[in-house]
Amino acid sequence: MEIMRVLDDLVCSRRIGGLQAASLRLLQNQAGDWQVATDPVGAPVGKWVFTTTGSAARVAMPDPRVMTDLTICGIIDHWVDEAADAA
Amino acid sequence: MEIMRVLDDLVCSRRIGGLQAASLRLLQNQAGDWQVATDPVGAPVGKWVFTTTGSAARVAMPDPRVMTDLTICGIIDHWVDEAADAA
Amino acid sequence: MEIMRVLDDLVCSRRIGGLQAASLRLLQNQAGDWQVATDPVGAPVGKWVFTTTGSAARVAMPDPRVMTDLTICGIIDHWVDEAADAA
Amino acid sequence: MEIMRVLDDLVCSRRIGGLQAASLRLLQNQAGDWQVATDPVGAPVGKWVFTTTGSAARVAMPDPRVMTDLTICGIIDHWVDEAADAA
Amino acid sequence: MEIMRVLDDLVCSRRIGGLQAASLRLLQNQAGDWQVATDPVGAPVGKWVFTTTGSAARVAMPDPRVMTDLTICGIIDHWVDEAADAA
């Protein structure tokens, strides 16, 4: 599971039906690239999270029929900055 | 889900039967690489979109038997340039 | 689906049974790396093609039991050089 | 399967239900990026391990319903440093 | 399918049960990274091979319940050096 940071909400009125009304988040990965993830945990902007990909991303949603390939699995609260300082 | 930009249509007369008559789009990802995606939403050239990969790309099509591994999920209308300006 | 160029045939006498007698092609992707793909469309050497990965690569074969993770989906005939010139 | 090194435990109180109480580890891959993996073997900090991704990561867990896409498969005990010296 | 070279055997006494007694090989890909693969064909050290990933890696094993995400599919005997010379 990858470690990413929440940049913003993603407002997107025109989307495929398979995404339903899933909450979408704009994330930034460690290489600096942007990704869009579905968010079942309600991660606040600025927080570090870890994400799951592939078929696991679908089953991680409350409704596994949502057509995502990236889902936020959990919020990391305190240790990343310490680890970054130690690196 | 990755964020990409629509470059062009892809005209391809000789293709496997599993792609059926799916609309194909030429996209450019954030690294500058080109990708080919199936497009069930009708994304105009020049627009930013986000895409889903793997088995989710198939189920995201109206007919899930289409043999794609990259499908456009939604069109991002206005915020990307602002985010790019802020970066 | 990725865009690659056909470099050569791949002759490989010692292979797993799951590949059966599938035609194998040596491709080069946009980063310059070499890949091996199964080829159900008969792509000539030097042509640009687009390929599908993952489980879609298997279902794209006439016999979906062939153990591939990269299959040529279609041949791109004319537009790539123009696009490369315009880039 | 990728070769990574165990950096730390990952304490994460707010996570999706699908992760259950799975033990989470912070790993570093060969490119220096951080990843989060589920750990069914109890790998100590500092050890080199190899990991499996995708749907195999789920079936590699004692309970295959755990929503992971990266699972530690085995601990490499002694040879990596020798190989690194020889490289 | 990726092209890699066999570097060594991988001796690993502590592994998950799902790997059973599968033969493990240390490979190097074209970017120079190390990977661990299951080997149903008995590839000798130093040989160039091509590998399959994802769910295809499991079905490529004689026993598809082996929890791998990278399996050697075939041995490339003679042409790679010529191709490298020509590149």
C-alpha cells in the first residue's frame, strides 16, 4: 500500500455511473504525481494516508461495485514527520 | 486513478475483436507518456480526465466484456490549472 | 493501453505449457525497455501497436487460458509519426 | 516479488474495516520509496523481505478477506549483503 | 512479459505457507532492480528469461495455489546479445 498526502477534494460532475456518489480525493504520491482516490474514511486535507490499488481498492469500498482502482485505507497520524526527519 | 489529458482520437482499423467498436482516445499522463484508453464518457480533446486501470477498467465500460485495461472515468472541468498554478 | 513498437519475433523453445503455441513478439515501450507480448493480430516488425496488460491480456487472446500478461490489441497505421512531429 | 527492507511498525488507529487487525509494516523498496505492507510472518525491523502484490497479496494472508495489496512473503536472512558487496 | 536475467537462487527458510516448496530465483530487470520469481522451468543462473506478473503468475505455476506475483515463463537462448549489439 502506497503512502500519499491528501491535497484537495475532487469535484467532478461528469463521471461514469459506476463511481456512484463516491467521495473523490486528490492525492500526491512520493514521486510528486497526482492521483485520484475514493475515500471511505473521510481523510482531511493535508493528512498522510495509505492507499490500496487494483481489485483490493474495490472491495475496500463499502459498496464493492464502485469502479475505483485506488482507495484510501487509513490515516497516518503522527509518525511520518519524525521518520522524514530521521531519514 | 491517474490524471491524464486527452490528446486525440485513435483511429485503428485492425484491432482484436474483444475491443468491439469501443471509442479509443490517445491520452498523455503526467510523465509525458502516451496511453490509449477506452472512453465511455465522450471526453473532448484537451480536457483533463481521470482514468481507472486493471479489471476496474473493464467493469467501468457499459459492456464489461470489452478488453481494455484503461478507461476514462470522469472529466475534470476547472480546478487543475488553479492547482498547477499553486504548485 | 500502452503504445509500443514491434522489434522482432521471439523464438523460445523452452517455455511453460500455459503459453501453448502462442506467437510471441519483442516490443519496445516509450521508455526504451523491452517487453514480450503475445500477438493475436499478426503485427509486422517496425509497426506501432497498443497493448493490454493484466487479466485483460488473457481474455484478449483467442484462447483465454494462455498465460500472458501483455497482448497486442491493435495496429496503429499512420498517425503516430505526425503526432511525434507535432510534439 | 519485490525485495524491500523493514523500516518500522505502522500504527494507524483510523483504518477501513477490511484491514481488520492485520499487522502493518513500513517498508522501503529499492528506489527508496516507502510502502505499507501487511505482515503475516512477523518480520523484524531492519530485515530484508520479499513481498507479493495484487490479488496474490490477499490470498497470502491467513484471512484472504483482508483488503491489502502488499504482503510480506518471506524473510531473507543472510545473502543480500554479500550480493550487494559483489554488485 | 518482462525480460530479466537470472542472478542467483534464493534461499529463504522462513516464508508463508502459500509459497509451498516453490523454487525461488533472484532476477534482475532492465532497470537494474532485483526481483524474486517462482521458477517452474528450471532457468540456469546467467540466462535471460521472460516473466509474467499478476494473476497470470499464479496460473502459470503447476499448482495455481502458489502465492506468487512473478513467474518465469521461458528461457531466451541466443538472440538477446545480438539485439543488444544492434541497439
